[in-house]
Amino acid sequence: MINANVIVSTTIFVALFMNRVYLGIGGNMADRLANLSACCNWIAKEIGTIIAQSKIYETKAWGNTNQANFYNQVIAVDTNLEADKLMHHCLQIETKMGRVRQDKWGARTIDIDILLFANKIIQQENLQIPHPYLHLRKFVLVPLAEIAPNLLHPELHQNMVELLEACADDLEVREIDK
């Protein structure tokens, strides 16, 4: 017979060691909807439990604008991975899904960006959290504000709605009909 106190204690113990992360996923090659869905499946399998998903949005390319429109989404994930291991898994998933890195901000089957990681600030050679462009990109802020409007940016000390209102990015972010 299982004691209810053991279940509650185990649940609390597991929750204490989970990191809430926000990932931006997007792509502009092949079947964009299928790629986002497959990416979420890989994330659930290899990274952690997806606890929230934004709607899917279409935007013109940001940075390198001479390419097809992107489908973008933000997901919240509970994971027991640390940031460097999370980055490793994200890169592996991109590779499994056919991503080839050629041009900065170029066309891709899938891109996974770590936007925020457990309210931490991480500055490493190949890993910057919060994502350095988070507050400059409407295609990230719109879906992030949708699923976590009151979430505070750990460096800028503004929530996602405030960052969205202050964002100078003029690219249209259009919700798609699935």
C-alpha cells in the first residue's frame, strides 16, 4: 500500500529539482506545422514535460529577410537538465530534424532557442540566457506574453507584456489557422 504522504513528498522533491525553461521554436523550410509538432515531440521525449504551448504565428524572416516566412511558437518546459545539457539536447534535436547551419539567420527546418532558464542569468561563450535578442523580437514576445504574461526578464526587470509594448520591432506577427 502506498502512503499518500510519500507521494506528496516525492512530488515536492521532484518539483524542487525541475527547471522551468521557455523555448522559442521556429522554422521556414518544408512542412512548417509538421516540423513544429515533431520538434515538440522530441522535446517532450528528450528534454522534459511541456507545460504550456503558445499559438503558432507566422512572421517574415528577422535579420536575413530574403527568405520564406517562419512559423514560430514558444513553449514552457519543466526539465531536470542544467542549461549546458539543455543546449546540447536542443542542438541534437535540430540536427535530427535536418537542420544544417550555413548562414547566420538563414533558412532552417527547425530552430530551438533557449529564451529563459529558471530565472537565471548565464553568460558563457556559447550560451547566453536570457536570449540576447528576446526583448527585440516580436515573434518571440507575442507568444511568450501569451503563455507567461507576468514572467519577469531577469536582467531587464520587466514582464513579457511590458517588453512587448516597448518592442520597436515592426514585423507583423500573425496567428495562423491550423
